[in-house]
Amino acid sequence: MYIIYNGQFLPEQDLRLPLTNRAFQYNDGFFETLVWEKGRLRLLVEHIERMQEAASTLGLKLPTDLSPSNLEEQVKALTEMNDCSVFARVKLKVWRSGQGLYMPQIDTVDWLLTVQPMSAPSREPLNIGICAGICTQPSPFSSFKGPHSLVYVLASREKRERNLEDLLLLDAHGHISELTYSNIFWAKALTLFTPSLATGCLNGVMRRNLLKKANDAGWIVEEEIFQPEVLQEAEVVFSSNVMGLRPIQSIEGQPLALDSKLLQEIKQFALWS
């Protein structure tokens, strides 16, 4: 398997990172999970938007190698080298360069790009529970991937122990926030609902895309604070991430309405679903 480290193509076994690496020492960075399909990156505009927000929040200086055109060109070359140019999962890790303790010496970055082949995701309806062991917390870092990863690690561990397909995470006040690896949406009467970022949920790339497209299509969009009980009143509930949309048919064993026609209409908002 080949990787790209700071613009250089390498066999993965040749990668050498020092113990002073700030991602290892302090989790001083962020990451993006992207999808390569049919010669391009899905939702690249939304990914770049979130990368720029993350870099600004963390005080990082992104190199021109990570501009939209350069990033897509490098991913194309890497998928071809790894024989996964049709459909691939792409991981971009970005962290602050240099050494130092908590106080960084510099604000430039190192970065690592990896790809791996991927099969088509399931579209079967999900049966989920409510996470009991961990909650989301809003912070300057909660809207992008990296600094809050332990929330999803521990929630996913609970999901495994309870043998569930996914878990609904709540914030500290018991409001709906997100799933372990997706945002959550629901719809009723041509209104699209999703939790506010104030709950500490990730500002996912498909979330961004759906909110824009729904608004353009004339739907009412509500990003608010919601109690879990509102899901019982929805016409359809679904998860969203870069892989697409997936219906949710029950929560804690309680069935949810699943209007397939309405979900299909919502899928038309997204460039990829």
C-alpha cells in the first residue's frame, strides 16, 4: 500500500514519525474522511470548508498541496497506485509540525493521505439505541473531526457491547445530538429537522450539503434543540454522512415512521446519496 506524506509518495512501511510528533503527543490536529468515486471526491467543497474552519480554530497554516485541485489530483494518483480508483475511502490527517510541549514552536503542518478500497454501503434501515455512557459536549472543536474522537470511540464501544447497529448520542441536557458516525435528520410536512451545533454534534459534510439543498428547494429547515420524543412524530428519520443517507426504523425497540417516498425526495437534494 502506498501513502502520501507531505506530498511524497511512499510505501506505507517506509513511514517514520518521531515520538515528538504532536498528533501522537497532544492530538494537535484534525482529520477528514472522504470518498473517492468515479474520478472525483464527493462533497469536496464541503470538506475544504470544514478543513479551513478546523485550521483556523487550531491556528494551523494549510499548505497549497491541500488546495481543492491539488488534493483531488493527489488522491487520483494514489488510488491508481493502490488499485482502488473506482471506489475508495480516503483519510487525510493533518497535524501541527515541530516539537515543543503544550506551547507549539510553529504553526505549519505535516499531513498524511491514505486510501483503501471500499464496497458500497448498506442502505438497509437502522435499528438504534440511545447511548447511556457518554454525551456530546459543545466546544470550539466539536464541529470537526479529531479533538473529540474519544466521544465516538467510547460510544462505539457501547454500541458493540449492546450489539446494536448504532446509538443516538445526547448532549449533557438530554437533547438529540448525533449518531456514532453520522448526523441525524428527520422530516415532517416538508420541514427538515436536525440538531443545532450547540449540542456538540459534528458539522458533517453531508449535513452541510443537505441543509443548503433543502433550503434551495424551498423546504423549511430547522436547526434547533430537540428532545428524543420528537422522533416519534416524524414521517421519516435518517442518518447522514459522506456515504449517503440511511433510514432509521426503530429506537430502543420503538418503531419509527418510515415514509420511503419522502426519503427519496430528500435524497434528490444531495449530489450523492
